Amino acid sequence: MNTLILVDLQYDFMPGGSLAVPEGGQVVPVANELMSEFDLVVATQDWHPADHLSFASQHPHREIGELIDLAGLDQILWPD
């Protein structure tokens, strides 16, 4: 069995999404074309609960993109 794994192919990373990747939408037609060539297609989705500590909104007086210390590890603050 051959498997195609699509990782984080979701709106958030497409143009207009909250964490848009430039030209990210170009992968969609490629993925659509490839899917018919595989026995199994598995897709993942990046997701966090609304109160996740990686969101800037959970840290008063902090900004999106700011790097903070979170339990001894560097954490970039993301938009909700």
C-alpha cells in the first residue's frame, strides 16, 4: 500500500489565513492531482485550544511574533 501524507494543508497557511505562507495555495492543485495515485491519503491539521499558551492573546502586554520564555523554552507568540 502506498500512502500520501498531507501535513497542515489548511486555510490558516494559505493566502488570507492567520499564518499565511506566501504562495502556499500553489500546493493545493498538486495535492489534488497526486491523491488519485495513492491507495491511502492521510491529512493532518494543526490545531490548538482557544486558550493555548502559544497565542499572544494569552500574554497581556505581549505582541504577535514576540519571543518569550515558556517553561524554560523559547516560544514565538502567534495570532489566535
